[in-house]
Amino acid sequence: MSMNHSSKSHHWRALLFSHVAVLFVLIHFTGCDYTRTENQSNSMAIPEPVMQPSPFQVSDGYLYRIQDYPSNHITPRHVDIWLPDSYVPETMDLGGGTHATNGKDSVGGMDSAGGTDSAGGTDSAGGTDSANHADPATRYAVIYMHDGQMLFDGATTWNGQEWGVDETLTQLMKDGKIPPVMVVGVWSNPDTRHSDYFPQKPFEAMSTAEKERVMNAVRDQNSRLFSTEIASDGYLRFLTQELKPFIDTHFPTKPGRESTFTMGASMGGLISMYALAEYPDIFGGFGAVSTHWPGIFEMENNPVPGAFLDYMGKTLPAPGTHRLYFDFGTETLDAIYEPHQNRVDALVSNLGYNETNWMTRKFEGKDHSEDSWSERFHIPVTFLLAEPQKSD
């Protein structure tokens, strides 16, 4: 049956109205919105991360790279994943049969079979010799470390320095001082590092004037500290909701709290503390190295240290289930940290922590650099890992 022009117009208007109504219902009830609130994350589907051998050179173990890890919570950044020589790559599905190697030969440590040459202590199947106790049944504690680009290969860093993570952990495991452990190094974004690492809830508890002072803080005359709003809650959601599930799925980890740790230096120390305070059921301990308690670089009447102390007093978990490690040097930027760390120590002591679950160390003559942190990296690692805790 044919319709006249008026009937056709009415029909299309009704059809258009019905589609608009359906779209409104979908938007209203599924929470789709182009704005993001504190408790709302973008639910857009993201591609599966792709692993490949890292171009970084390591002295021991295997190093993987996830290039520009896709996330709904933070800007994409690289993630490097290190495992010791005891790891057997063929035991895990790593996406298309891709295996990392230990980079000991002149072309990145890879032979045509994906293994390493005999000088690297591995056979053609990617295993390790008997001295390294390769065992496909081994499961690994995990340390999530910040500023991941500074951990493994000083030839690639801006200052020519590195933490020496692979060398230190390999020696500690060979000496039987720590259990098997792997490291997930999350790179920082130079444009958003301060925003990603500055603890968000202490900031939000500040007065309006204090917040403005923090957000207007400068690094020097030519650059501000914060190029974006503080977004450390999103960074922690990335760690706990996206990255950790991926790591636990693709590698032979011990996923429980008692075997999951976080560590970093300077602002990385702050975000390590904040990660455990916000996610005490996920992280069993943190290493806060040369912690930048001032938060910014203006010392006079700075509201930040007090805000951090108030937050920690209310939020740190009760002692007995977690381990806390702090340290500081006495040179360069570290020279200003001691009075702040003393106040943190008093707070932690009042909360009931003792030498079994809390350590603070002072390193005379040591400065604010990867060279200094590399020299003492074995101390927090041994403290956190030597005697695994029990979950509740």
C-alpha cells in the first residue's frame, strides 16, 4: 500500500524519534559519557597488549617489552618485564611464540631459534644451565617498579645510570637470600610523571588555596611541575586492574598479596607508599627510596608533607600483614629529606610497626641518583622478600 507525502514524513519523524529515544536510554543507563569523574573510568575496549623482546641489554635473565601499553586509565607507556635465568619461556603462552632473551650477544642476545648463545649460559631451547636451576614449575614473586626506563640498561637512560636490577636480583637469588622474583618496570611519561605519582587523595583533602599552590608549583623558571591534573588514582587503577591481571595470566607468578610488592625512588617512592595504602589487599610491601616527601620544590610553609602524614595515619594498614621500607641519602636533593622522614618514622612507630615489618635507613654521602640507588637496591629487596609473609 502506498503512502502520501504527509504520511511518509510522519513515518520518518516517528522512526527518527524512536532511534533517538533508544540512544538516550543507552547513554543514560549504561553510563556512557564523554566526561570522566573520580570514580568513573572510560570503558572503551582496548587492544590486547603485545609482548616482544626488549631492545634493552641485560646481563642476566630475560627481558620483555610491551610497547605503549594500552590503557583506559593513563596515557600509553612502555612496560619492561624481567625474569631470571630460571624462567623457562616455553612453558607460557606469550603471544605468537615470542620469547625474550638475555641480550648477552652482540645483536641483542637472540639466535635464530629465539634462545641465547652458549656464552649466555643458555641452551638453544631458551633454558638455562644446571647452575641456574631452570624449572618450569617455578613461580615468581613480583615487584612493580616505577620509572621503569631507568632499571636495566644505563646505555639507554638520560643520565647514563641504572638501578642494576637484573644483576642484583640474580646474585641475591644465587646466594639464596631471596626467593624467585620477577620485576615489572613501568615507564614514566615525562609530561605527566608528577601528576601520575603525586598521591591524589592527600591532595584532594587540601584546602582550595593549598591545592592552587601545589598545582602552580614550578620545577624551575621555565617549567611547571604539573602539566595535567593529578591522576595517580588512574595510574593505580592501571597497575591493579589492567597490568597485574595481564602479568598474572601470562607469567608464572605468585599472585597473592604476600608475594606482590611495589618500589620506586623520589616521586616513585611516594606512589609506592600510595599504592599499598590504597590497595592493601594487592600489595604486601613497598620500597620507598629517597622519598620526595615535599612533593614539590618549595619548602617554606609547604602543606604537602603534612597532608601526606595525615593520609598515612588514617590509611596505612595495621602492622602484621605488610612491610614498609624507607630510606634517604644526605647529598643533593636527598639532603632535605631527613626531617620529613623522621616525622614519618614517628607516625609509623605509633601505628605499631617494628623492626620485623618496617625499616628506615640513612645513607651518608649518597645522593639522589640511580648510581646511589643501585648500590643499596639489595637492602629493600632482601627486607621485603627474604621471609614471605602469610595472608590473613
